Amino acid sequence: MQPELNIVALVSVGQHPKSGRARRAEQDARAVELGLRLSGEKVQVLHAGDVAEESLRSYAGMGLKQLRVLQQSAGADASLALGDYLSEHQPDIVLTGVRAESGESSGMTPYLLAEKLGWPLVTRIADIAKIENGEAEILQALPRGQRRAIKVRLPFVASVDNAAEAPRQSAYGPGRRAQLEPLPWVEAADEVRASFDEAPARKRPKRLKMVKAKTAAERFKAATAKSQGGGGRIMKDEPPREQAQAIFDLLLEEGVLR
Amino acid sequence: MILDWLLPVLLLSVLALALAGAVRRVSLWRAGQPSPVNIISGLMAMPRRYLVDLHHVVERDKYMSNTHVATAGGFVLSLVLILLVHLFGIESKLLAWALLASSVLMFVGATFVYKRRKNPPSRLSKGPWMRLPKSLLVFSATFFIITLPAAGILPEGFGGWVLALILAAGVVWGLGEMVFGMTWGGPMKHAFAGALHLAFHRRPERFGGGRSTGLKPVDLDAPVLGVQKPTDFKWNQLLGFDACVQCGKCEAMCPAFAAGQPLNPKKLIQDMVIGLAGGTDAKFAGSPYPGIELGNAKGGPDSTITEGLVNPDTLWSCTTCRACVEECPMMIEHVDAIVDMRRFLTLEKGNTPGKGAEVLDNLIATDNPNGFEPGSRMNWAADQNLKVMSEVKEADVLFWVSDGAFDMRSQRILRAFVKLLKAANVDFAVLGDEERDSGDVARRLGDDATFQSLAKRNVAVMNQYRFKRIVTTDPHAFHVLKNEYGDFGGHYEVLHHTTFINELVKEGRIQLGAHKGGTVTYHDPCYLGRYNGEYESPRELLAALGIQVAEMERSGFRSRCCGGGGGAPITDIPGERRIADMRMEDANATGAELVAVGCQQCTAMLEGVVEPRPEVKDIAELVADVLVESAEPASRKRDELAVEVA
Amino acid sequence: MSDIIRRDPRAEWIARNRLHPLHAEMAAPVAETRGPSGLIRKNPHAVGFIGPNGIKRIDRMGGNSAAVGMRRGAKSAQQVELPLHKVESPDFYVVAVVDMVGGRLTGHDKDVLGQAHKLIRGAEGNGAVMAVVFGEHKEEAFDKAGVDRLLHLTGSEFDGYCPEQKVANLVEIEKQYQPRYWLFPDSINGGNELGCRLAARLGERPATQAWQVDRETSVCRGSGGLQDITRATPRLLLLAEECADQIDETRHEVLAVELDTRPSIINRLQDCGQVAVDPNSVSLAEAEFILSAGNGIRDWEQFHKAAEVLGATEGASRVAVDDGYMPRFRQVGATGTWVTARVYVAVGISGAVQHMQGIGQCDKVVAVNTDAGCDMVKRADLSVIGDSQKVLEQLIELARDYRQGGAENAA
């Protein structure tokens, strides 16, 4: 733990994918968790929005004494307010989620902040392995559980991936008692967003396999082709060697053997 | 004669010491939180509670019951007479003879205690408890001999000073153990604390044949939620811990202990005693928590229980099956204490193990423990054409579907029950998507905030509609709706489906054929049986199907839990065995080919046992299988269809 | 497969020689037979064969050479040359920055290129699709994917992870070509990151997760996928998979274009390379290759060994976990972890409902089981019925041989 570090974790209001109910956002909570592990209770958790938002309490329930809220109305551009605040306070590390679970979910906030602050941005991090002499060793999450090591000098912005350590459970009692400190802040209306037309997501049509056959024979083949599925291959009486070979060939074909 | 002046002095000083001990003990209890009790009526009710309710429990073991009556009765009588004869010096042959008789009675009882202690079962604590029968014998024998002169049988001064010295030593030993030890903290403490515990019990409804099993709500505005340190318990809970006689009946019944999980209810209560008085468990002389060595637990009234005194895993091993509470001759409330401490771990520490955190998050976000879409609660009944309360507003019976709606196995039970309801032409409706999880799991996992939120919203929904009764296939929901929603303004008549079907059968509203197949045994769900006393309806129903139940050794109020209660499958504390496997062994021992169950959780747990094993079926399924659908409703159904087609 | 038609003199000879014992197999089905009433019947289907262009031909030689021709004929139906789409002196560019995973265009990349053409189609002026490729690549079919212009930036500065370097170059492209649209695949393979970085640098507000885009409006997924946002189409778009149809009816020029100034910047992010990840430390939900054990496993040592040798992440059924052979976090299924592996090998798992639910998203499932009738075998793409211990033993050997062979090849 590095208590002298000044870490700010930015949190937003999440949304449950099934019920659509407000909750703590998964990635933001991971950012808070990472902050807590790096600098303990000293981590500063920042939200731009409404201090009365109930779901903020579930971040506080992770063991925060206080949570700072830049007061913004619903239609304001949060990244501007956050950018102002951060350039004023100049922390060492800014942690965010990759993408918000509500609103536009563009995932632009960390990029805009990094651009505004002029700091490097490390995307999709899984962990911060160590911080020494003003340089951080970071593990970046790659698809399929792979990791890449990156070194970067402080200060920097990092977006925390789902691969990071799962956030600790939010406890009700501390969440109730934590102090939500509202800071009146200048707000800029998000005019582009105001022109958006938002509706519940439609089901996207699955792309059909179009058959563009040039010849009658191809058309005939396409029309009578056996449909996929309908049971796989079963090897029953072959010797184990052959059976193992078949499995092995499949593994090779799928390219999972490294 | 030395004894003539020494005895009253000894008596007086022991009484004074006992008084000091009592003051100390009482002050330990009073460090707990206030809990309103009616002191006068409690004390007035105490003898009856002791002689009737407590004796009722003790009497399950005839040997111990008779022994205790002799020993305790003899002792109380002797002590009163000793004070009269030897302290106040009332010279009455009659009293002396009575004292002789009572000490003989006590001696006889004590010999039986001694015999029992010769080769004690493992559930009994050893240590000072092994000394107790000797103390009892010494006490009764000493006062028998001392009283002989007063009764005129022996001359004064008999035996000279040697005997007098021996007798004086006996008096000191006997009085020390029996009177001073009673209040200061020896084995006899159970008599003092136990009597007061009965008088000031936190659930007085339990006496006189009543039942009180619902958990008490947490005040969510309190500075600390749940129990962090021993003094956070209510004072009468602390008193209750002190009443423990360490008989180990709870230990013998506890499914978690039997499965090798780190829980022993007796040890837990003793740890609470260590907590309230301060100290370590090095002197504990019973079975330890499986897998945890003795001697490392330390505690005090103001130190956090789960840091040093009790391992959190111990608390999370409990299935809240209430077997310990049912068995406890002192009527101690183990489950209350465990859930109180869990509340602290969940609400204050955010430390629910296993999948607990995930389940609670899901309950908060989706009102069901598995995070399914709240709007898909009625998908199981897409083909059932059920009436929904939000449309009909009124029905005779509200069918509480429970979260079984999301589980494919439980849906079979639900369908079977709906088939029966329809066959009996019951006017029923469901809440549909307005229903939420009953909150049972959240509450047992210690998250009373989520429980209260769910309960309040469920009550608000139900209070919009008019219905006479609620019926549910889930004993957990049944218990919560019936016993725990009252605190939130929900007072309902709630029936378990086996009770309701039994009613329908008795009224002749459904016709049944006979069950075909081999031997059947019945597993009592804890939340139906021990929590709510319903043992008969399921058995009557099975009898109505022509089934003669091959009872398991542990059945009825002694039924063994399936391991599925109290969030135990969620917290998933490792043990040496699985509780469900042990329960299935119980069933196997009866030679049953089918285990009849009345709970979807039990069904899931028992079906999780690796085959070969008996089949597991809910009673609703068994009944629906042999339902004779009468011609009349069938033709009506055809008419309805015709109308729909037209 | 080569398109050259080769003669098989022996087959022709047998077909001619009616006395040869194999004649009946080599010759085409008889076109004329004498029916039961004594009349001659003609079988029109037996007459002729499919010629080299896929058209049926009737051979007046009496079918003597039919069998020989038929085998080759259908296969060598000629590849039709697609028409070449040419853009001369384009008026504007639509730039697509492609992911090139493994040096090749991904399906997602092709979708993006398709979208680029969709934005050009019907617009005024001559638009060309420019693909930007960083570093070395192995792609040979840029023409068929719809690349009119290819800006291929090579050099050691593009080795490894260098988003800042790439963005600096994209900014140069912006200066030199002023593309009408910037298109990126909204993917975790770099497209999303580059797109967002460029958007932040240029001060553009991108459309993200856009899945239905035309020149006026774009429909994007928002609120973590719960909402559709309809908005005016911006200049910079991060496109979802299957946003548009891929190009498949035209070929394109793939003319190389150059970037005049190559910016040089100092990378603030220092790439220290990929970290070796123990497959067993990968979380089950993320793992791409899972070897999962159930009740049917007897030799657990061997199972762990197999997982290690194959480089698979270990999984387990509920029963195996309950019995204490595997830790709880290894449990696969609705009550454990929902997995998304590409290959899931279930050894000795018969497949309870909850387990099958948990592997619903796996691509290929292999079952090793003694019971051919169990649910896992029904679901599996390849099932091996037999003693799992023997099969695993052989599998371990095969994997060892393969590893050693690989080592030799590398050496």
C-alpha cells in the first residue's frame, strides 16, 4: 500500500443489465477497489451528478469515509466538470471504468480527461503491480485472460477492465453513514446529447448467410446443404489412441494448443 | 462441638459470597442492550415454565428427566431445610427428618448422575462437569450425616473432632459448588441463570405450547447493525447463554457439526459465555468446532466477536434448521444469536462468504437471487392461463409462487400444484411480476436491510388486493410471510401447499387414485416442521394416497436438515461431508425408493446427491400424478376451448 | 486443388473394357435398360455429365468416358472473376483503420470496410475507401474486402503496443487527406482504443457501438446495451460488428498511398511485452480452452497433468467440487461460473441441466464419457465413448510429442 499516493477513482451510476435498475457500476467499482488496495481509505472517490443518488451509497459501502460529488444536473456534460476538478487538484492517478453502464456509454471519459490533462492514458488495466520512483508497472487486460505489462510515469489516467479484481462487497451500514459531500460546480449543458433520440434497445437482426451462387449447381448445393448441428461425431469402438488423436486434431484445428 | 458454630458461619459466608457472585453475574448480563421484559409476571411464570415447558423437553430423555427431578428437587428442598435447621436453628424433629429424606432423594439422584458420568457420551462436556456428581454426593451425604443428631438418631458430638473436620470439609466443598458456584460460575450456574432465563426469555410466546420462530428486525438507524461484541446482544440473550448446561443435545442434532463443518452449537454458546465474561476457551471441556483447535479463542465483553473469539466460518456453517433450539432443554436461542452476528458481518463488514455478495446484489437489483429479469417471473406459467392479481384484484386464495418460478425443477412442482388447484376449482390468483423474493435468503445471510426492503414492497403489493389466504409451495416463503411480515404490517393467513391440498382432499374437492410404487419415506422440511409445527398434513396426504410412510430415524421435530437452509449452499463452507448426502443415507436406511418432500429447496439439495439414490418428489407432484380428473370439469374445459376457438 | 483436368488412362481403359471386373463401377449408370414389359427404357439422368464449366454435357461416345469426366467436372467449375471497382482521382476519402488481428483482416474489419462503401454509395463525388494498416501484415485479399486505397505504415516504431504512435500518424492522415469519415471497428483488438484516442485528439464526438449507419443518422447502443441512441451521423464512427454487409461482389484496386510526413513522438507508455499467464490462473469465465472434470474421473493426478500438458484451464462439475476434488471457483455451470470457452472438453461429466446451461456459449464441446446416451454427448461436437483414463493417457502422450516436435522445429 502506498498511502502517500493521491488516487482519484471516478464513479458513475451503473445499471443492471436485466432489470435496468441503478446500481454501482461493475468497472467503476473495480476502480474503487484498486484504489482502496493501493492507498487504503485515502483514495478519493469522485462522482459528477446528483448527490441524492441512492446507488452512490453502494460505493460508499465498500468502506469509504466520504465520497465527493460535483453537483451536476441530468443534462450536463460530466467529463467537463471532472476535467476541471482534476486539473485543479492534480492527483497522481485517475482511475475510471472502461465504459459507463448508463447514458451514452461511449467510453470517452478517460480519453477526454487524459487529453485535457495532457497525461498518458492506459486502457483496460487489470492491475497496478507496483509503483516505484514515480513509475508504475501496470498489467493491461487482453482478450482471453492474457496480460500485457506496461510501464508509465505518474501522473496518468487508467481505465479499469472487468478483468481487474472483483470489488469487495458493499456493506449497508458504512454505506449509510458515509458522508456524501456535494460540491457545487459549474456545469455545461451537453447540447449534442440533447439532440439524441433514446429508445429501448431493439433486437438486432442476425445476419443471414446470403448465398450468392453463380451457377445452378451451386444454388442447388446451397439449397440442399445439410443444416449445421444435429449431433456431433461419436467415436465408440475405436481404440483410445485413435480417440485421443481425434480430440487432439480438434484442439489443433481450433488453435487452442500453444 | 466445632460444627455448631462453624456451620452457620460457613452457611452465612457462602450465602454472602453467592450474593456477591450473583451481583457480578447480573452486572455482566446488564452490559447487554436493553430488552423490555415484564419482570414481575416473568418471575411469576417461571415455576410453570420450568416445571411444564422445560420439563417437557427434558422428558424426551426419561433417564435424565427422572435423575434431574430427584437431584434438583432433592437439592432445592435440602437447601431450604438446611437454612431452616442449621442456620436459623429451628429445632424440629420433623424438619430434620424432612431434611434427611430430601438429602437421601438428592443422593439417589446424584448416584444416577454419577453412573451417567462413568462413561459419558461425547456430546457431554467433561472438565468441571465430571466433578459435579461427586459434589452432589458429598453435599447430600455431608448434610445427611450432619442432620442425624438433629433428628435424634445419633447423639450430639458423635464421632469426635475427626469426623467433624471431615464433615466441615464436606460442607465447604458442597456449599462451595452448589451455592457459591451457582452464581459465581461453576457447573451449577445453569440453575441460577437458567431460572432467570426462563423468567426473562426473549420469546415468552414459546412457553405454554406456543411457537415463536420469526427473526426480530434490525433497527437500521442504529450506530452498529447486528452484533459486533458480546455487549451488543440483548441482556436477556446474554443471560440465556449463561443458562447452558453443556448437555450437548444441540451438538448431537446439528447437521453442520455432523458434516464436519466448523460449527458446534454448544461450543458457540460457551464462546458467547467467554465473550461476556472475558477469557479464553482453553478450559472448554467439550467437542471443539470440527477442524478448529481449542485454546486459541479469546474474547471479552467489548472485543469484536469475529476477531479472535469465533471464526466467521462457524457462523456461516449454520443452516438455521433450528434442530439445536428444538432440542435445547434450556430453550436457548442459537439461531437468533448466529443471525445477529451474521448481520454484523454482512451489514457492517461486507463479508458474506461464497456467492453471498453476488446473491445479495442480485436481490437488490433484480428482486431474485439469481439475477434473472424481473419481468420474466411469469414465463413458467405461459401455458397455464393463471389469473393475475393486478387484473382480478380479488380471489379466495393468493398463490405465492416464490423464486421457484425461475428454476426448471421447481416449475414442475408449481405446475403440479396448479393442476390440483384447477382440478378443485379453487378461485386463486398469483401476483405475477409484482411478486418479489420473500427475503428469506437475504435475512438469513444477515442482510436485514434488503430483507426489509423486499418485505415492505411485498406487503405494499399484497395489501392492494383482497384475498382470504395465501398458499405457497415454498416453506421458506411460508415461514417469512406467516411469521416475519407482521413486523412490516403484513398479517396474513398463510398455508403451506401440503396443508391446503390436505384440506381439499378432506373436503372431497379432489379425487385421488392410489400411489403405485415401492417404499416411500418423508423428509420434513425444517421451515415447515420445526419452524411452523406442520408435521401432520403431509403425512395425512401421503396416507390418502395409500402410502405407508417408512419413517426415517430422524423425522418429525428431529428431522435432519437437507443442508439447503440459511443460505448455506450460497456461503458454502467446506466440511468433511455434505449434509444432503447424510440425509440421503438416512433415507436409504429405510429402504425407500422414493423420498417425498414438501420443499423445492430440499428437492434441489436431495436431487443433488449422486445417483444411485431414491427418487425425490414433492408431495404436490405425487398427488397430481394420481389425480382423478372428474368428467364434469373436463367437459367444461372442452366448452371453454370451444368458446375460445369460436 | 488444381484446376488442371488430368486423365486417368487406367480408368478409361476399364470403362472401355466391358469384360473388366471393375467395369460396372467405372462406367456410368446405364442409360438404357430393358423394362419388365420388354420395352427399352431410357434413363435421362444417366445420360451426360457435368462439364468443366459446370454445365451438363451429353457425350455421344456412349458414356464411355463419362465417369472419368464427372469426378473432376463439378469441382472445377470456374472461378468467376469479380468486376473491378475503380476510383480514379477520388474527391474524398473514407478512412477505415482496421484491426488486422494476426496480420489479417477480421470479419469485423470487413464489416467496417463494407460500411465505408455504404457511406460512399450514392454520395456526390468520387469517394474512395482508404484502409490504414500499421506494421507487417499477411493479408492477400484486400481487393475482395473493398480496399480502394491502402495506406500501409511500416517501421519498427509500430512493433508492439504503441497507440500513441499510431494516433500521431492518424493525425497526420487527418491533415493530409481530410477524410470525410473516420471508421474504426469498436473492438477490444485496438479499434476502440485508437478510435477514442483519435476522437479525443481531434475533438470529435464519436458515435460508439454504432450498428445502423447511413449518411444522415446513426443508431448506436447506449446504456450498456440497454438503449438505442439515434443521432446525426458524426465524422468519426466506432462501428459494432455486423454493422453493414461485407463487400463480396466487386474487386478493388488496393492502390498504395503514402503519408508525406511521418511524425516522431516519444511513447509515454512503455510496452514490456505480453506476460506469460498460467492457464490455471485465468478466470474460468475468460478461459478459451477448458478441460473439465466430473464424477467419472478416477485418477486426479492424471487429470491435472493432462490440463498442464495441454495448457488448458481446469474446470469441474458440481459433484467433483462437492466431493472436494476441485475448489469451488472451478465449478462450471449455472450455479458456478458461466463459461465462454472456444473449446470445452468435458471428461466424465454426464451433463446436469445446470452444467449444460453454463456451457451454452462454448463453441466446440468435446465429451469423454462411458455413457453414450448422456446429455453431454448429445451436446458435444465430438464424443469419445470409453475409459477416460486411457484416453487422457494417450492425449497426454500426443501433447508431449507435439511439444517436443515443436521445440525441435523451433530449434
